[in-house]
Amino acid sequence: MTFNYLIFLISRFFYMVLPKGKTRIFNILIRLSINKWKYSYYNVKIFNQSFKDLTYRLCLGGGYGNFYSSYLEKISKKFIFLDFGSNLGIYSLVANNNQNCNFILAFDPLPDIKKKINENFKLNKVKGIFYNVGIYNKNIKKKFYISKNHSGASSIIKSKNTDDYIEVALKNYFFLKKIISRYKSNNYIIKIDVEGAEHIIINELEKSNILKNTQSIFIEIRNPNLSFKTKSIKAQLRKNNFTLKNFIKPHDYLFEKL
């Protein structure tokens, strides 16, 4: 057993037994790790990042809870994982640990993410490719609003959580079709976390015909206009033969093909 793995087991033990402050305590203890990486609560390796970034702290310390990571671990049919809004790639790394995962395609337009996620992919021997682009309804460069201390809150939609903007590359469904044609599969597992642009991703997936061979879609849906947005997305996915399987408070939805 390596030293880092021992620290991981100790950190995870306290996460499991404490009633509150789980993520914070895990992140305090896991700092005892050596070298340039640490074990995340999700039992994957993550290269060291600034603890000022809330997204890093959540990925490292299990801040996203157990529901979707457990779901990915238990998929029993061969699949390709599509990760839209991958950021550091925490769910891509979890999916890669499932022996039924054939390949991973991750997407995120943040320029700073490219080096970080590729390092994480290499460290965990991920079978997959990261594309440093976002998905949109046309091929353009567009303003992308960023949060300096919470990279995962960045979006094409300006919000109170963003404090600056950059220009990023966005691609439409033709780009998706071209990629997917290289990796034939009759079963896709999709995760969408794009801070308000969920409907755009779903539209492009629908036009690319990927939804026809998709088993499930996990979506984070946040404000603004949460109620209207959720109803709209539910209706769109229902049209494509998906039903809401689980709602994980406060803002995560798992849809499965009927």
C-alpha cells in the first residue's frame, strides 16, 4: 500500500463517519499526500490544483455526493461516456474505472482546463480524448463567462457567479457527428453540466442522432427560470423516449431511455 493510498483511506473513513463537514475534513486530511497528485474521495487520482478553486475542492473531497459516481460504477453494459462540461474530468475518471467503459469523450471550452484534464487522464490511464471546445448551435467563437475561484461555474450565460469573460471555441452537432462516427457504439452514457446551457446541448445531441443509442443522461439544471427550464428539458427528452428516473436534490436529474 502506498503512502498516498493510506492517507486516502484515512480521509475517506472520516468522510464516511462524520455527520457534517465531510468534504472540508477530507480535503484537510488529504493534504498530507506526497508527490504532485492526490486521491480524490471518488478513488481516482487528481493532479494538484489550487485549493482556491471550489471546483477542485468539490472534485477532490466528494462534494458532489455519491449518487452519480455509484451509478457509473454499476453500469453492466458496454458503453461510451460523453462528458459535456467536464472541467477536471472527475466523472470521466470514475467512468473509466468501470471495465464496461469502452471509451470517453470529454468536452470543455475553458483553455486552462486542457492541461489539467489531460494530466488527470494520463495519471489514471483513461481510454479517451478531451476536446477543448464547447457545444453550441453554430461553429463560432463566443464570450464565455468565467469564475476565477470556481471554474465549474463558467458558462456562455452570464450570472452572478461569474466575474470576467474570455472568448472560446464552440462547435455544433456536425462536429459531434464526425467524432461519434469514429467510435461506433450502440450505448452512450451522457453527463451534462454546462451551467444553464443544457437545452442547447440536448438540441445538438438530438440533431446528431446520438440520443437514439443513449442509455441515460445525467443533467445538472440550475437557476435562473429553474421550473420552466426543467419542464422544457423533460418534455424534450420525453419526445426522445427518456423518462426521469431519479431527482437528486437540489439540482441533479437522471433520465433513462424507456
